[in-house]
Amino acid sequence: MSIIFSLAIYNCDEADGGSSQSPPDASTFISIEDLRNSLKPDPHVQTVDPSGNFTVEGPDGTTISCIGNSILDSSGNTVSDDVIISLYEFNTLDEMILAKAPTTSNGNLLVSGGSFEVTAENATTGEELEFNPWSCSCLLNIQTNPSTTHQNQMVLFDGNTNNLDNNGQQVVDWNMVTQGEFSVADGVFQAWGIDIGFSNCDVLYEMAGENGTQFEATVTGVTDYSSNVEVWLIIDDFPSVVMLTTVNSTPALETYAGSIPTGLNGTLVGIHIDDDSYLNFGVLPITVAGDDSFNIDVDYGTEAELVALVESLVN
């Protein structure tokens, strides 16, 4: 009778299509690039007449001001058609992570006061346009709470997007603008001579008297660090976020040699799209002792939960 009962249960399962596990409560993405496209904040969009002076102000207070006839086409000709200006604001560390705008310059740490991205498009033809040099300026409200010393030293950096991360995707790096006019007053950074693309107000972190080291980070369940995985470091000691993009022989993702101060405190964020296209993420508080190896445990979750977690880490 027990054999007959077992067979009956087996046949019933077969008839119902077999037993199966419920899918995890997680968002799905084709790739990390797909996730990135979803995470990037929406821009403030404004159509302007480029023949006269114009100002574009984002919801967080970033302001772009240009004099008349300051928009050029790819041939260097002044544009007379209406122009669509798109302004993306990354004023806080969580926005920088979600926008994939780490605060490093050629492997060196930056103390960040905020960043933004601005694009210009011909409203008639759709052509991507440029600013005429020294025709546009910016005002940026510093919201990252840097020290007074760091804030007063901040200058303009231009974003260089001719870089690839460990996933083979574009990532911004920052180059200091050595010729320009910058000022900080009452928590507002002003710069003259901004360009189309990424800009920020930062200052290089000086490790005077500190020993520089590096560390590596692994993510539970990940064996291939060249696809669909990101690791970020949110620094607690000063406002800065680092994306680990170098794959070493461990394999793991590692920081640049000598780029991390010994004793630095922060939180690692691991993000992974697994083989079944499910989103996984997790965090790990760390203190860097020197040449450390950290592992971040991750679990299934939704995009909204990831955003809420990142926001909670910097607020």
C-alpha cells in the first residue's frame, strides 16, 4: 500500500508539471548595463533659445548659465535652432553611485562637493552640440558636508568617459581643470568655462603623513569579475565614493596600489546580476588595515530596495 501511495503522489506531481520552487523576490536585468540604465536619475530638461543669454536650473539648485550664441555644432558653427539642454545632478554620494560617477582621478581619491552632467541637442535635427569655450558657467550647492578646509580648496574637474570598468562599460574619471576661475562662498561653488559632459567640484585627497595601501574585495557567488558585478566603497572619513574596477589574479576586484589610506573607514557595496538575471546585493562595513581581502555577502532584492539601501548608507 505504501508503494502504491508513493506512486500516486509521484504521478500527481508529474501531472501538475512537477514540483518547483518559487522565484526569488528580486528584480531581473539582462545585464549590469541594463541595471545601470534603469538606475541613472532622470535629467532636468529645458528648451532654450541659444541666440540670447539663458539659464538652466536643476531641482537641486545646480545652475548652468550661458551667454548668447554660446552653442556650437560639430563643425564649430553657431547654432540658431532651439536647443534642448539636459541637466543631470549628482549632489550626494548616493546619487553618484546610482549615476555611476565615482570620485577618483587617475586612481587618486577625491573629496567631492558634488557633480553634474549636461548635454545639449539641436531641437530640430537631434545633433549633439557643444559649448563655446568660456561661454558658460555653473553654480553648484555643496551638499556632501566636506570639512571647511576641503571645501575651500575645491576646484573644477572635467569628466573623462574614455574609460572602461571591469564589465567593459563606460565609467567617468576626473581630470583637474588647471585653467579656469573657481570660487566657493557660503557652500556654493562657482566655475567659469564649463564644458558639455561631466563636471564636478572636488579636491585631491592628500595623504600627507599617511601610509597608502590597497585592498581586494570578493562577492559571494561570483567567480567571473569581468561581467555583471560591481563593488563600490563609500568612504566614511570624508565624502568620496570609489568604484573598484581592476580585476586581479585572485580573482577579485582591487583598488589601485597605494591609493587607500591605512585606517580608512567605509562601507563596501556589492552588486551582482546572477546567471538567472536576478539582482543580488549586499554591504560590508570595513576598516582598512593594509592589503586586506574582504568578502561581501549578497542576497536577492529589488531595484527599489537597492536604491533605498544606498541612500541609507550616506544619510
